[in-house]
Amino acid sequence: MQMRYPDRKSVYGWAMYDWANSAYSTTVMAGFFPVFFKQFWASNLSVHESTFWLGVANAVAGLLVAVMAPVLGAIADQGSLKKRMLLAFTILGILMTAALFLVTQGAWLMAMMLYIFGAIGFSGSNVFYDALIVDVAEEKRLDRVSSLGYALGYIGGGLMFAVCVVMTMNPEWFGLADKSEAVQFSFLFVALWWGLFTLPLLLTVHERGEAEPVPWKRSISAGWRQLVGTFHHIRRLKTVFIFLAAYFLYIDGVGTIVRMAVDYGLSLGFRSDVLIRALLLTQFVAFPAALAWGRVAEVWSAKNSIMACIAVYVGICFWAIDMETSRDFYLLAAAVGLVMGGIQALSRSFYARLIPAGQAAEFFGFYNMLGKFSAVLGPLMMGAASILFGSARLSILVVILLFAAGALLLYRVNVESMDTLKKSVYPSGLGTGRHNPAGKPD
């Protein structure tokens, strides 16, 4: 008997999780933690030492999540555990974020450890959040639903960040002593926001897996076996393999622009308040843009829409070379917002079409693993180019190579052949909607 997809309430419940945890990525990861780590927790270290340890924290968190993601996804698929594992990682992230409120000045090691585990909670929960999209949306609506999630994430994360920025700029309005206390309360508010807006997903989204839960030990054992098999499956699913290679390259370019924009702006002499306002502008432009790209993809196809986003990013790189004024930086930030949500949302929904049914968490584990390694090649290439050319402006040109290589591989992705390919690789039905859970006989 074919199961029906949930109603609109479940779709919005799923998308609200992006609204919930984007407060962490925007306010903590991109906004306040790097600055507060240097100026408050690690104030007893030199500038170079604090930079080093902040880099270690990001590297360790990213590496752990990248390594864990495929295993966790495989385990979740075996036992229909996506919601429960999402909740477990969410609780970890919330507790670690709230605990930052209690870290005193100079306790940089404690702050770093809490940040690492908070980032693991955030990134780990996204593995299962992404995988749940196939439980709330049928194939023809994947683009629109995925775009809705990213859109709500941008507006939710932007709103939380805006409130926290106002609070730190005017702490007396909120009865706080100074900016440092305001930042500490911001971490607590993000934790509360994250927990509150996770409830819609927990209450409305239901997995379309097995009705009876599979024991944990069985799930873990079967998950490891499935993980080993996934490497073999991806290698034989040429279309999936090529897309993942393309995604790895162009999403590294996207991540490089996001993470290096502030550093690039500072190197050109822009004030920090200009950069903060530009970050907020990007968030709020990305909200309607992500929704619009979902509609465009339904007419123009997700693949063609992603290619268009890549073309815009290439134009942004060329534009950034001649940027001179604050107005230029704001326009550049708006342009990034126009395509940032679209390329992320459509990549997720496009990938969801390519993977075998019943193995969403497993395959999204690999997808998220590549995403966690984003912004690794690009910054290294920019740094090397900056030394070689002696110019920050020219260094951004190397990012174009990532977008170009990603576009060439994406062009080779043959969507039409996917159904035939799935049937040839999964003759027992795994690629056509049947799922053999945790060692049960077929």
C-alpha cells in the first residue's frame, strides 16, 4: 500500500527547523563567537594565538562532523531514527550554546570546547533534517519545499541576528551593563530560539519508514554494513558521483565567498559596521530570493537554475575586483543574497531526486560530509594567490576556478538516465522505493 505524503502543516513544520537552527549559524558561528572569542574569552592570548585556536576549533568540529555524517545517516536509515537523532543532536547544540552564557573572561579553552560540541550538534542535526525532506514532499515539490526551508532559515536567522546586534549596540535598552553582557545573553537567546522553533518539526513531521522501531544494536550493525555498501553504490551510480564532485567544487566557492567576505572587506579598508549591515542585508535578500528560485526551478529545472546561480557567482567575483565604495559592498552583498539561498536549496532538492528511495539519510550523510569540507580549497587558494600576486583584489579570481570546474561537472549530470541507472544498480528494488530495514528478509 502506497503511503500518502503529509499535509501542508508537516511541510511548514519541517521548514521551521531551518528558521530555528539558522539563529545559531548566523548569530553564533558567523557573527558573535569569532569576535567575542578574540576580545573576551581569549583576551589573555596574543592575536596570533587566538586566531590559531579559533581555527583549530572550526577545523576539529568540521572534521568530526564530516567523518560522522555518513555513519549517522546509514544508522538512521536502518531504524527510521531520523527524527530521534535530529532531536539528540539538537539538544546537544542547544545545551552547548546556552552554556556559552556561563563562560567567564579568559576561559578560552572552555569556550572552544563548548563551541566544538555546539557545532557538532548543529551540523549533525542538519544531516537528519535534510534527509527528512523526502518524508514531507513528493518529488515534484522538492524544489519548492527545499527553497521554503532555506527562505525561512534566512529570515529567522536574520531576525535573531538583528535583535542581538541591536542589543549589543544599545545594551542599556535591555537593562544590561555593557556590550559583553549583551553578547553573553545573545548566546542564551539563540539557544531558547533554537529549542522553541524545533517543536513544529517534532509535532508535525512523521517518517515514512518502518512502523516498528529497530533495536539500536541492530541499527548500528546494519548501518555500518550499509555504509560500506554506499561507497560501492555511489561509485556505480555515475550520475550521483558526478553531481557530488560538482557540488564539492562549487559549494566550496560559495562557502569561500561567505567566510572570506568580511576579511576581504577589511583588507580593502571598509569599516566593521559596514560589514555587519552588509551581512544583515544578505540574509534578508536571501529570504525572498530562495522562494523565487524554487518557483523558477519548477519551470526551468533545478539543474539549469543551479547553473544560472553559478554564473552569477562568477560575475560577483569579477565585480569584487573593482569594488571601491561602501555602496559597492552593499550591492555585492545583495547580489550574493540573490543566489546564495537558491544554489543551496536547489542543490539539496536536486540531489534528493538522484538518490535511491529509502536511503535518504545515508546518501545525505555523504552530501553533508562534502558540505562540511566546503570553504577549504577556496581560502587556501586565495591565500596563496594573495602572496603570489601581492594583491587581495586579484586573489579572489582563483575562486572562479572552483565555480568553473563545478559547472563543467554539473553539465555532465544526466538526469534523464537516472531511473534506468537506479534499476540496473538496485535490481531488488532499493532504488525504486522498497526498503529492506536492518537485516529483515526481503
